[in-house]
Amino acid sequence: MYHWRLERCPKVLSKRASFIRFKRRPGLATSMQMFNDLFFLMIILQALFIQSIWLALGRIARNRYLEDIMHFRSPSSLLSRYYGWRTDSFVNAIAEGVMLEFVLVASLIGFSLLLASLEALFAQGFLVLFVVVLTFLSSVQLAWRIREITSAENRITDSIGPTRDKIGFASDIVDNLYSQGEMGDGRVWFALFRMSQRQDPVGWAIRDVLLEKSKEEQERMLKRSAAQPDSEDPTTGPGIA
């Protein structure tokens, strides 16, 4: 009996050891799964954070740039000059998208090195690729809008440039847009105010027409505000979307 127990002892210990290892593995697997889920979420939050900063800076820069060109001033601040550079051409918008991708990927690499390792980032390769592609599509969408603005500028230049009565032709374009009210194409308004910064006959003609229209609008607003009660807000003209 004693020898039988000694012979059975290693087998029992082996079974218990394997049972203990079997019990520990699910806990380790669960921890790794929780870490992967958390890392997955942090990558998404990091990408959203970078895009939110980019969108916020773009919105601030756009407002400052619009304020400058609608008052017929050259871009006066760094953000205003940056937005002017971005909207100057389709190539500049694509270049900005490439720089945004570089910043995004670099931030994800630094974030993964800070929390785990590059292997953890490579393990989420599909997610990283999805985030990069989604960000690139957002940049391409913005670049396409800028291409439409530059196309509108080219059409206006081709229309006004050859004519002798540049002011009359520019006035027809502005009156047509103004008659459409809020339905007027904001891209064409934006193109007109951008072109008013140009130091050539086309730019000077557009600038004179926009200045005259601004004076007429101010006089009309003053008359309407004097005729209406103070509690009512005067109607504003079309803006640039």
C-alpha cells in the first residue's frame, strides 16, 4: 500500500499542477483581452482627439480669415495666413492632409510606446489602417471643396478678364448672388472676397463692387432698423458658408 501511494504521488501531483495551470490561464487570457480592448479604445480616442484639434484650429482660422477678407484686409494673424495658404490651391490642401496623417501616425506610435510597445500597435493594425484612411478621406473631402472654390475663381476670372466693363460684369455676378439670399452659393461668395485681394484689374473691379454693395447694405440696414421696433432684429444679408 505504501509503495502504491508513492507510485501514485507523482501522478497526482502532476494532475494537480496541470489543473492549477489550467485555472491560471483563463485569468491571464482575460487580462490580455481587457488590455487589448482598452488599447483599442485608447487608439480611437487618440485619433478623435487629433482630429478634434485639427477641426477646431481650422474653424478658428477660417473665422479669422473671413473676418480679414470681408473687411478687405490682408490676413493679419498666423491662423488667418495659414487658412489662406490652405485654400490657395488643391495641392496645398492635400499637403495639409499628408501632414495631418504624419502627426496622427506619430502620435499613435508615441502613445503605444508610452503605454505598451510597438507590437501592441501592430496587433491593432487593422484599426490603425481604418483610422488613417478615415482621416485621409476627411482631408480629401476638404481639398475637394477647395478645388471647387478655385474652379469658381477661374470661372469668374475667365468671365470678367476679357470684358472691358469689368465693374459692370462683376456687379451682375454680385447682384445675382445677392438676389438668391441664403440660397446663394457660399463658395462663389468666398471666391469673390478672395479675389478682391488680388492686385490686378479683375481684383480691383470685384473689390469696388463689393465695397459699393456693402455701403448699400449698411444704408438699407440703417433705414430698416429705424423703421422697425427695437425688439425686432434687422434682416442680414447673405453670408459666406
